[in-house]
Amino acid sequence: MPRRKAKESDDLDLGSDKLYFKIGEVAEIVGVPAYVLRYWETEFRAVKPQKSRTQQRVYRRRDVETLLKIKQLLYVEKFTIAGARQKLKEAAAGCTAAAPSGVYLAKQSLGVVRRLLEETLVMAQTGRTDPAAADPARFLEEVGGARALVEDAEGSILDRPPRGPGRG
């Protein structure tokens, strides 16, 4: 049986491939304090975070999606707790989820920008304009693996251009 991708829901884009989240991360994603999440756990059976070895709550992606649906029902559609519980029970698949909080999405975007800037800095320092030069794993992937690199006469490691000024 093939393994599922890290992203369980095609609709939910958290800007991360993580499968599990701590309560602080979930609070940031949903945009509510951690105590609200703990309260919702007591009111909605659909939210059952696991406990780590250190007894910290660990939420799965589907828990985060359920929490975003609960937030949508309570904060946007103005359901009561009992009404939201009933709506989730009747048509969980039909409920729309609230968007992840803007602060969380901004932090994720900032992380991507930082990684790209670091790659750009490495490329600038090495004098290379090829993004694969900053990442040996990506270079190997682009040439078809280490075996292809050694076996292919045109893509041989001996033919690779120098890494920077003065290196040959």
C-alpha cells in the first residue's frame, strides 16, 4: 500500500510538510490562545491530540484542519458550541475551514525568503549562478544521480566548471 503524502488534505496549505504540531504551533496556525484549544478538546470529540513521551499535546494535520473548521463555525458563522458540535457531526466534510492565521502564514513566507536569500548568498560567494551549485544534493538530482555523473562522459565530475574564482 503506497504511503500518503505528508499533506493529508488537498485544501489545507499550512506552508509546511510537517505531520505533527505542538500546541503552541497549532495556536499560532489557528489564531487562538492555547487555552482555547484545550477547551475545544473538551467540547469536540473530533479533536483528540496525541501525547508525546513528555506528555505534550501533539496535533496531527487533520486535527489542525478540524480546529480551523471549528473556528470558522464559532467565530465566522456564529454557531454556539452545541450548534458547531452538531454541524461537525452531521457534515464534517461539508464544513469550510477558516484560513490559517495571517501571522503564521507570514512567518512561513519569511522562512522561505530567508532560505532563498541564504542560497543566493552562497551562490554569490562561490561565483556560481546555478542554484544547484549551492546544493550538492540538488546538483546530483539534476544530473540523474551520482552514477550518471560518473558514467556520463559529458556530465562527468571532471568536466564540472570550477566552483569560484581562484579554484580550479
